[in-house]
Amino acid sequence: MSPISSASHFALFFSFFLLFSTASAFNITRILSNYSDFGSFNDMLSRNHLAEDINNRRTITILAVDNVSPLDSLSSAAQKRVLSLHVVLDYYDIAKLKKLSKKSAVLTTLYQSSGQARGRQGFLNVTSKGGDQIVFGSAIAGSSLNSNLVKSVAAQPYNISVLQVSSLIMPDSVVRSKSTQRPAKAPAPASPAPAPSPEDADSPSPTADASASSPIADGPVADSPEADSHGVASASGGSLAMVGMVLFFVWGLPKMI
């Protein structure tokens, strides 16, 4: 084979590869922008950074709704969890859903792949009830199938299928996941005892007041130097008076007689 022929074959193969790659790629934002009924749903996919995750997949099914108002009161984290439940990691169009072997199937969603789902939170149940009646719901035990298939919106076999469903699938355990609950506030520290005011610091204590008003406090203490000096003075005075009386009787009285 000549070099020119080899180059031609390579160019042809490369052209087919580019054509296949272009045909298999999709942009969910661009697809939904063609349908005004899904404008709010489309905006929420972009706002919660899910559109990029969807576009990075090769095979996917979107369960789109025309009313996302139930999500308005939720946090962005809760919105993302609920919306992720509406992204199925496989290709399903109406024809495939009608041919479910057991009339029912469990579908794996983008929420399951996030690693945040617990138990069966990241799975959906789809059931064909005969005819065109196909219903979706959470695969969590006890959940009802209350989201009906409305119609096919867009399909690109076997890469992406967009199906309209009647309502959002919002299991309470997914909406109120513990991972988004705010941590409880720590109890406030006990208030310190108030510092004494200057007036309180200057005022005498009850003990000091009692001592000041005590009769004992008003006089000298028995063991004090002052008490000893009073005692000595009294004893000296008594001795002098006794000596004076003796001298009077010895010397003074005979002279008077």
C-alpha cells in the first residue's frame, strides 16, 4: 500500500471518528433551552452545577418537570440531591420502558454515584402499569410511585433521553439529609460573677462593724501596755498612802498629845 493510500485511509478513519464523537456528544442546557416549559428546571441544573456532570456522561436519562417550585424553599445542597435523583445513569426511552421484563425496574441515579446516598436513597423504582401508564418513585421501602410519565421530550439513542414526568420525586429522608443539618450551637458560657463596685470595696465588712461597735473594742485590751501602766499607777498610790499613815502615828500623834 502506497504512503498516499495509507494517508487517505487514516484521514477517512479520523473523519468518521470526529463525526461519531460529535454525534454522541450532547449538551443538556442546549437541549432544554428549546422547551420553555423546562426553563426553571434547566436553570436549576446549571445553578447547582449538575449540567456539567450530565454532559460528562455518555449514557443518561433526564426526568424533567415543568414545575420546580417545591424546591424554592430548600437549601442549594438539598436542591442538588433532589435534582440528582432525576438523572438516571442509563438510557431509557418510552419504547424501552414499555418492554420492562418484569414490568418494573430499579434505576440507579446520579445521586447514588455521589456517595452521599444511604441505603436505597439513590435509586428509583419505575413500573409499567400497562398501556401508556408508567410511574416513577423512590426505591426507599414504603415510598409511593406518584410521578407519572407524561411524554418524551428529546432522545438521542443511545446517549441521552429526556422524559417529562408529572412531579418531582422528593423522599423526605433525601430532602432532610443529616449531612445538611446545621450543627447544634454550643451552650453559652456561664456569666462571670460581677466585680465589686468601688462603693462595695470601700464599705466595711460586717465583722469590722461588729468589732467597732463592741464594748471591748472601745477600751484597752487587758494585755496591752496601756492596761499595765494603769495597774502600776494604782498600786503605787496605795503604798504611799499606807506609809503616810504609819509616819503620822509614829511622829505626829505624840507631838499632838
